[in-house]
Amino acid sequence: MKIDKDENLALERTRASFVQMRLGGAIAQPSNHVVPFLMQAYRFFAPAAPVLLVVGIIVVLMAFGRTSELISALTEQVKTRELERRGPLIEQIPLSQSELTGVAEVLRRLNTAVHIDLPNGRNVIQIWIDNATLLPEWTYAVSTLNSTGKGVAWSAAKICLKKCEQANAVASIEIKGYTQRIRLDGSSTQPQSRSE
């Protein structure tokens, strides 16, 4: 392989400048500014080092505290989303015929002016009147129903004023009674037993 004269000359010059730097030539003498800088920095930072260490530890502890708060908030958010997705299930358990009979007996004792019946085959209490002047007593009987069963909710299945199915009824209401329980993920939060 033949090298050009110009390339050979360039290589010789590079070698000569390298040798001159090694031998300590005046032109190519390397200067080191790093060591004086580090010495000055050490003199300045020597008294500040403990303070910087304490500040660093405090910053790390604060960062840890904020991180744990973030993790707690994210965990709570995930739990809330899961509950919202599932949602509570409200179960309505109808009262049995014997429970309705007990409630009807209490209502009959409290409200003698109104008729209180238990229609066959339906889980309802029917409260009705045959005289329009007894409307306040009828309203009172309907409102006292809420206080007769502990933990029992009532809803009107049918309300009739003026022209009712019964020939002589002026006002009539059929009310269903039930207990409720709330279920989350298949477990009940209220006891299933229905009393009084």
C-alpha cells in the first residue's frame, strides 16, 4: 500500500507535536483548572456540608410522606370506584301473612271507624271507608301504619278515592309491607329476622 507524500507529511507533524507535548514544550503545555476549582469548592462546602446533609434528609422524608399520601389516595380512589361499580343491592322482603295479620289487628284496635281487611291471596293490607265524613280517620289510619312495625317499610300498591272497586267504598288503599336489607358483594348488613 502506497501512502501519498502529503499524508506522510501530516502524520510526521502529528507525531512531532505529540512528542513536543510529552517533553513539555511551551506551546502545547496542558493546563489543569479542575484541581483549583475543587480546592476552592471544598473550602466553601466544608462548613455547609452538615447543613446540606440535614436539608437533604428532610427533603427525602417529605418526599416519602407525600408518596405515602399519594398511595393512600390512589388506594381509596380504587376502592371507591369498585364500590361505585358494584353498588349496593337493596332487597325487599315482603311480610308474611301472619305478620300482616298482627299489624291489621293493631290497626283495628287503634282505628275502629275504618275497615281494615286482608284480601285473600295477596300480601296487602286494605284500609277503606264507606262514608266521606270519615276521611280524616282514614288518613289517620294510613299514617299510623308507619308506626306499627319496627323496621318495616310500607308502600301503596293501589289508592282509590271516590269510585272504588268495592261498591260502597269512598276511599280505599292497599298497602304492601316489607323489610329491607342492603347487600354489598353478597353479604347482608342488616339482620334478616323480622320482628314486631
